[in-house]
Amino acid sequence: MQRSQNSKIAIANAFKDLLDKKKFSDITVCLICEQANISRKIFYKHFKDKFDLVYFIFKEDFKRDYYPEEKNFSKLFSCVIQYFYDNKKLYKKLFSVTAQNSFSETFHSLIYQGLYNDKYLLCFEDEADRDFAVCFFTDALTISIRGWITNDNPEPAEEYLLKVKRLFMPVLQLPRAGTE
């Protein structure tokens, strides 16, 4: 088991080294394997493709260094934003890729799940209203984060988070339809 994890980490590190020097689209599985000194068979034993590898990197690095004890959406979101900012060079490149199965798509799904499951953040009585709100905020947050982190000089994470929270608070405090 440890050997398998070590292989995954070696592959991830090789990919990050390559991404430091090349565009995402120029990095092939073959190049990653050469950089990691492994066979393609080993790569595909662990990952479906480059996008699966990217998600592994996000998940492992975030869990290891940023995952909060408190697991509500707001706290997780704050930690993710700090993680992106601290790794802005990597995520600028990853969020610039918009192909099918890209990190942007994966992150969109994670935001959706987080918002949908956070009963305190979006508590609508009507399921259709809840679905609309979750989709709306998922799209808005994903696009906003992509724009922020792909900027040549993104503002610090704390400033970005403050702006996002200022936008969310009035919306969350609005009276619900039929409750006025």
C-alpha cells in the first residue's frame, strides 16, 4: 500500500515539475512517465488520465496541509481559497484548462456538492428554489474563483474571501418568498 502511494506521489511530483515549465496541453502521459521514471502501465494503474492525476494532487495536497477540523462549507471554502492562493502558479494553469473533465469541471462539482449539502448555507423550503440557488451560486463561485486565480496578480486570499462573504451575507438574510 505504501509503495502504491509512493508511486502516486512520484507521478504527481513529476507532473508538477513539468507543469512548472510547460503548458498543460503540452504535457503527455508519456512525458510524465519519463519524468517520474515509471512505465505507462504504472501510470494507468493509478490514474485514468491527466485530469484524474490533477484531482489526486488537489485532494492529497489540500487534505495534508489545509483540511480544517470544522467541516462546514464556509470553513472548507475559506481553506480552499487559501490553498489556491498559496499554490497560485499551479492553479492558474489548471483553471485555465476548460476541456471536458478539467479541474474546473471537477471543482464545479465539488462546490455544488458542498453547497447542496450545507443545510445552514442555503436552507430553502422549496426544493426547486434550493436547486436553483445551489446551481446559481455554484456557477458564480466557480467562475469567480477561476477569474481570481488566473489573474496575473490575484489579490490575497483574505481580501478575495471578504468580498465573497460580503456578497453572500445579504442574499442569505433576505426574507424568503411568502414569509414577509
